[in-house]
Amino acid sequence: MFDTLLVHNELKGEAFLDELRGKKPLFVCTIATTETGKIPQISAAGKYPEFTDYTPPADAELLLLGKCKCIAGVPVTPEGIPTPALITMSALRLADIPVLVASGGLKVTPHVPFLELGGHPGNDIRTGKAVNNVEEVIQRAKLAGEHLAKAADYLVIGESIPGGTTTALGVLMAMGVNAEGKVSSSMPVNPHGLKVDTVRAGLAAAGERFGSLAENPVRAISCVGDPMMPAFAGLVIGAAAQVPVLMAGGTQMTAVLAVVNALEPDVLCNVAIGTTKWVARDVSADIKGIVAQIADVPVLAADLDFGSSRFSGLKAYEQGVVKEGVGAGGAAIAAMVKLEGAVTKAMLLKEVERNYAVLMGTK
Amino acid sequence: MFDTLLVHNELKGEAFLDELRGKKPLFVCTIATTETGKIPQISAAGKYPEFTDYTPPADAELLLLGKCKCIAGVPVTPEGIPTPALITMSALRLADIPVLVASGGLKVTPHVPFLELGGHPGNDIRTGKAVNNVEEVIQRAKLAGEHLAKAADYLVIGESIPGGTTTALGVLMAMGVNAEGKVSSSMPVNPHGLKVDTVRAGLAAAGERFGSLAENPVRAISCVGDPMMPAFAGLVIGAAAQVPVLMAGGTQMTAVLAVVNALEPDVLCNVAIGTTKWVARDVSADIKGIVAQIADVPVLAADLDFGSSRFSGLKAYEQGVVKEGVGAGGAAIAAMVKLEGAVTKAMLLKEVERNYAVLMGTK
């Protein structure tokens, strides 16, 4: 339906999609930075590890301004592949979907309006003290979610945080979810070993082990998570009590799902995960296998295909680079569903190519 | 209609109200602090001048949490009369209207989510250098207004900034609007002389005079305004291009109106001012007389009457204390119009009294 694949819990997924038809969403982009993202070889969300402090605010600027202000150009991987925010921005603009940026904790703030939730940038999870103020940020984000849900028909929530699949693995392992070798990566070759070693170092430093925090998601985030998570989870909890919420992202969403499931499982009847085909079909990861261990929510995937693109930087997505981020898959789904099929994946690719040409300075 | 008085431009006001019937608004509360609010005898928005840094964040907390966190109790005047946020909160809760807080520049940040717009707390206008970064805050707020207008049917925008009628007078005089003796006051006796002297000192320090900044609202705010104004004006400009905007406040709104009129007059066809009966009938001020000099927008007033209240702290509103603030009048109008009369002024008083009893610890 609407160039969207039903990846997991198909019947519920179809019903969820049906409920969104023609409705007016609000896209919320939760952004945060962390020292974990600067561990060499862990993230491709920046040309160099140090640049990852700029990637989330630059992504936020791209969504709201159509260009970045805190950096020249747009965030790129070390190979020069542009940020998935390019897809998100194209989808949201095609369907005239409004955006709100929410900060979970930033080193560099964007030159656009953003919702301040009282969080701080994250530490390296190998310290075992990854995030401060988790409980308070969850409460504030919950309040924001409650109010935003009264204004919009439903929420699509995305994220931008470098190193996010590693911190996701951290929270999943701390909470007893078997996710080793199952989280995705923005890099062509998924560094599973490095991620697992990083998480194990963090758990050891915190005096925790696999599953020891199954009942304590706040401490799981505090020890080995990232500051995007309390913002994201709080928004879901506050909003999904009233309206549908599409959690827009890849395997990182499963960590947020585990947190929400532990804190407020009742709201999950209003929740689905929306990702890209590139994550859904990622042979180096297993989003379905993780979700199935946590809760009975549907997984949807935007059936994007950049194989026919005239730009090598977009074709690269078909080779498994980047794959997802900044809610690209969920934004694409929302755009297609809002206009009930009047936006197709082909139109979306055209729009992405148009924006790519402008922003990457290519003809 | 709906216990709302048509105060000025009655026909347009009636049409405006009619357009809002049954629609879903979003209430945005713009907050900021300034040293101007600490000039002795200029503001009643705090028990002591130094407390005025806490009044806007405390008002914001009251709207979102139903209680304050950054202070004990609620903001009160030197006589102990509670903040008008009590009215705003009661109205918004009765009609289930969502709230978003936006900061124009704060010394003390609230313990609730708020939209950060890149502004700074304001200086004493007698320096002639009242506000930094005005242009940038207007641009960011405009962007926020554009996006919020896509999510909500219309916006109601209120403010909390101590000393706001003095800075309003400053901008009005700088822009050549005859407002001496016409701005309202939160105090029982309106200190017109002090306000005019303060503004004159500011204009002199800035090397400006009455009307010299008629074409330069950004500089007018920068010299003798306050940091709420660029946030508020930007939100109006961004939102009113798409949806109706009710500017909720007293004579301070006329300064914002002058700014919007100078920057983007076309959007004013979608704008009305919503205030309280206490401002509309204030014999020590003249909101109509100021508006008539600027633009052809309607002025509406919530027909609130606290004369029959069992609490002296509410009865005092009938004696001209406080009068308005935190968008109380506009929030009351929006609540009554949203439910098409199912919320009346009598019900609103009951709800205000109920909240008063809880928050003031009175039976």
C-alpha cells in the first residue's frame, strides 16, 4: 500500500497505515550528540569523528531551512554520501508536513527553533555513565508529546544521533534483548565486533551485565544509552496515549521500543516502526528479530529504490551505505500516506535528486 | 458571542470569531525576562523586582504542569494577587487546548519543554541597548510559526514578560505611535510618568526620538523593546500567512502589532487581538486608541467578571489589579469559542476558583 512494505506484524501494520490515510501528521526530529559517536569506525554520520557534533544540528537545519547553517554543505559520510536528512526533507516538503526539532542534549545547537528538554550531550558509553538527567528528560518529553498530540492527528518521530546503533545495542543488551549482530550500521561493513566490545566495556564499567537492567530502562539509558533516547521515549509515551505514533528509524528504534515497553506498555497499541527498505532487507542486521523479542508492534518500510538514480551518491544507498536516519523511512511513508498515494517512490526519488543536485552542487 | 465582547472593528471581529468556531487552536506562550522589569514601581509581575526573573518560567510551568517548579506557590503581585496564568491555565484545561512555550530570552529556564529561539534576556531600556539578536530571533520564530500553523487550525499567542507595557511604550514611541498615557498597567495606579521617563531615557541613550524608527522595527526593539517581541512578532508573521492568529494580551500587543505591520502588513488580515474586559475598559489606558493608529485589526475581549468571586484575590481583578497577562483573555476566548459556548464565563470563574483554592492553599 502506498509504496510501503509490511515487514513485520503485517495485519496490524496494514491497519495502522489505514488509520493514517489522509490525516495530518507532525514530524518531530529528536537530535542529540554523544562521545560514543566519536569512537573511530563506529559511525559514518560525519566525514570525521569530530564532525559528528555538527551532524544532528546540521540535519535539523536541513529539514527546516532546506540548507545547513552550522556547517558548509550537508553532512556526509567519510565516502561523501549525503545525510539521509535529504530524503526526509524531500518527503516532508512534497507532502507539506510540518517539522519540530527536539533536543535531547547537544554540543552544538542548530540555527533553527528547537524544543529544549533539559538534557545534556552524551558521554562515551565505555565510561558506563552515558547520559545524565534521563528521568527528567523523559518527563519533559512526555509533557511535550501530550500537548503535540492534541495539535496534530498523529506524530512521526525521527532521530539524528551519531553512534546511535551502538548505544541502541547497549540499552538492548542491558535490558536482556538479544541484539548482538542484529543492529544495523550506516557503514557498508557493519562493525558488529567493535559495537559489542564497546557495549561490554560500558556494562562492565557500570557494574551491569546482559539483562541486569531489564526492569530499569532509565538506568539502562543512563549507563549505556544516548541522550536521544529519553527525549524520543518520552515523546512516544506522551503522544501515543492519544494518537498514533510512527517511530521513524532503523534498529535504533528497537531500543526506544524496549524503553517504552518497560515504562508504559499500554501505549504500544498506538505505535509502529517505520523504516526504509534498506534496513528491512539489511542482511547484516535483523530488525524483525529484535522487535519480536520486545513487543507486538508492526514494522513498516518505505519501498525506496535509488538504483536508477543518475547520482552515484544516491545509488550508494542500494549498496547498503547510510540506509536510514533522520526518520527518512517514516517521513517517506507519512508523505505517501498523507496524500494517499499521490506521492509515489518515483516522485520522491525525483525530489531527492533535485535537492541532491542543489545541495551537493552537482548537475 | 460566546461571552466575548467586540471592542474595536466589530464587524471584522465577529467574522474572525466566527471563523474560529469549533476549530482546534494551539496556544503558544512566549516568555522572556528583562532588566527593565526590575525598575522599582514599573511592574507588579512579581512580589519583589528581583523575582521578575522567575515569573515567566513559573507562568510557563503553571500552564504545562498545573503548578510551578522554579518557585514555591505561584507568581503574585506585591499585594499577593496571583498571576493571570491561573486564568489561562483554567481556560486551556477546560477546553483541552494544547500549549507550547517559546523563549525569547530567559535568565531562569522553566522545568518544562520550551522552544528555544536563540534570544537572550533583555537589558534595561534606559541603556538604549535593550535586546540582542532581534533579526535572528524574528527569523527563527517565523520558521516556527510557519510549521506550527501547518499542525494547528489556528494559533493563540500569549506572553509573560515583566515590565512589558513599558517596553511596549518604548517601541510604540520609537515607531511614532502616540501611546503616552495609553498603555495599561498590572498595578492599581498606572505609573504613566515613570514609563514615559524610562522610554525617553532609552531613546536618548540610543540617539533616537519619537518616530525616528517608524520604518525600522528591528532597531526599535533592539533599542527600547524587550526579547518577547521578536519571538512573538516572528510567530505571528510565520503563522498568520496561513491561519488565523489571535494575539492574546493587552496593550503590549499593540507594540507587536506595530512591528508586524512594518515588516509584513499583508498577514494582518488573519490577525486579531484578544484581551480581557479589564484591559478593554481600563480608564487609565486606551488600547483602541493605539490600535487605530496602526492597523485595521479587530480587538476582542473575554467578558470575564470576578466580582462575584468568593476570593478577594480574584475580586481584586475587578479593581484593576493585574488585568491581563499570559494570554489570559485570548485563552478564555479560545476556550469559549472552541466549545461553541459550552464553556461560559461563569464556568470559567468556577474553574479559576477551584485552581485558586488548590494553588493558593485557600478553602
